[in-house]
Amino acid sequence: MVKPGDIVRIKTEDDVLEGTYIEKPTLLGADTIVLKLDHGYNIGIDKNKIKDIKIVKESIKRKVKHEPLPVDKKLPTVLILSTGGTISSKVDYTTGGVLAEYDARDFVEMCPELSKIANIQAERVMQIMSEDMGTDDWSNISKAVADRLKDVDGIVLTMGTDTFGYTAAALSFALKVNKPVVITAAQRSIDRGSSDAFFNLICAVKAAAEWDGAEVVTCMHGTSADDHCLLLRGSSVRKMHSSRRDAFRPINTHELATITPKKITPSNIKHKKRSKDKIVLNNLFSSDVALVYAHPGMKPEVFDMYQKYKGIIIAGTGFGHVPSQVYDRIKELVDNGVFVGMTTQCIYGSTSSTVYSPLRRLSLEVGITFLGDMLSETAFAKLSWACGSAKNIEEIKKTMLDNIAHESSNRRDFNDFLN
């Protein structure tokens, strides 16, 4: 059977071609194969036109064995845990596939600056696109962090960016840590000259090694240039742009610190300090939760599919409005034991159950729980976590209103907006 990396000779209706059989993009479909010719260019061949295909030389799986990196006893030790994303992928351009086998030396070879900051260890937890990440993955990542944090001075988690904020929030609730857990990613792939991968990784390792805090935080570009990265709480960060290198911003708050490869500059926001406290893991998450956006003309039937869910978050308009025609259907959910929480789709600012009469009705009559200035993504992750262990709607409500990981605040600075 032909496999990627094999050198093959293909006879078609019109020609005889020889080259390396490589993995093809899924979008090409099953009727096309891809051949890398001697001059380096790839060609797609319609399977229906192939008369014969023979293996000239089978591929040999490359085995790369690295010697352990030298350990500098003067430096802290940082573990890089990879969950996927371009920041921790290496492409084999011979076969077109992604190499899954790598170790700490690979990171140091790609980014030599790391070895001057810390002794690097590396491990792959999973390889998954961030849009495919779910509650089971949050649980597994949390456990991996809890199991390994005691043996190092800090952990860097690498992942994709699309659901970066959701995962950061989920880990903020699932873990009580005594050292930094720093999540980083790349907006632009490693093979691009404008990639942010290495600068983000260097700053993240710097934070994991030297920051005095003990929280789940994120570390991404603070500007579009390689000026500095922002260290942000995992419970209050949001992706605000699809491609900019400084897409991740603090919402309704400020950064905990700015990071450069040479310096950590703390802000005036208080944070939990490194300690010898016990690491606490509570990684039970429920997938029976949903995030629903209110919109003009919303029909009551939208909520029918959530009758058997444990809870939903509604991202309401403004202070937390939904069209009045859905009130009764939402009340049915609450009466049946489904928790319904309200956030605002405005991103900045807060919900309020008292500014307008309809809001008071939603709170007092319908039974919606208003969640203040908690981000919708954070509220969704927190609800999933709350429903993982709570036994009833009252327990869920109590957990959702308890400020566990600085996910909400009663006071917002005027300069928080678009900072």
C-alpha cells in the first residue's frame, strides 16, 4: 500500500510521472493524489486517469534521537505542555505532513533564547485544533497541569487561538495553583516572517520562570510589533481580532504585567503570589451547557432544544435584554431546573437587573441570574465547570455568583475601555 514519503512511478493516460507521494489537503477529496516531483513542485493527479502505480522506494521513518539538554542549576525549570496549534508544530516538507515527534531540544533549536531563561522540558498532551476543543479536553489539560506543576518552577501551555479565551477561563476555575501557568499561542504560523510564535513563547517562558504570581494567565503580543507581551488573567481575556498579533486584550480590567525577553514589569493590580500551598484540582466539566446570543426577532422555539440542558448563558443586548416574546419560554426552563445566566454581548461594561423595568422582570419573574461584567465566554466555561459537580440549580447559581478567579468585578476603571 502506498503511503506518504514513498517514491512512486505513476502511469497515466498521457504520461509517466515519478516522485514522492505526499499527504494531500482534505479539500482535494478522495479522487486526487499529490506527487512531489524532483524539481520540488507538487502536482495533483486524478485517480481516474491512473493506469498503474508502483513503489520505487519505500519511505523510511525518520528517527531523531536527541541527547538531553544540559541543565544549568542556576536557572529555573519550565515545562512546555503542547495541546496543538502552529506554535508547536513542525512540517515535514518531504511528505507534507506534520511531525508529531519533538522534544525540548526542538524548542530550543527553534528558539535558542529559551535556554538562557530556563531549563526547558517539553511534553505533548494532545494535538487538537482549538475549535475542536471541548469539556473533556479542558479536564485532561487541567489534570496534566496539576500532575506536573509540582516538579517544575512554572508551566507554559501552547494551543490554538480560536477558543483560547474559553480554555484559559476553564483552567482558571479548575485549578488553584501555587506557581504560574502561562498560556500562549500564535496568531501567525511559524513559517511566516511575521509570525508571533517565538516572541510569545520567549515571553511566556520568561513569565513561567520568573513572574512572582501563582495564577492561570495568558501571554500574547501587547502591540502589533515585537515590543512586549501582556500577562492577562485567564478569566478576563478575549480574542478581539481574527489576525492581528495583539488580538488578545483584557476586558474590564488591565494587564497583570508587561513582559519582554529581558524584563517583567508588574502593574498595580494585585495577584496571588507564588507559595507552597497545595495545588487543588477540580476538573469536572459538563457539556450540557450552551451560549445563546439574543437577537431581534428571536423566536421562543430557540429555547426548546435546551429543555434537557443543565444551564445556558444568554448574551443579552445592552444591560441584558432579550425580546419579550421569549420570556415565558425562558421561565419554563428555569422552572424545570435549568440555570439561565445573563451576560452582555457589548463585551465591555456590565449587565444590570435594575436599570429598566423589563430587566427587573427578567430577574424577579423569569428567574434569570444576572452575572455582572463577566465575559460571555468566561461565563460559559464557568457554567460548564459549575454544572460538572453541582447537584441542583441553587448550587449552580451560588457558584456562578461567587467571584472565584477574578472573573467579575463591581468596580471598573474608566480607562479599561479599549485599553
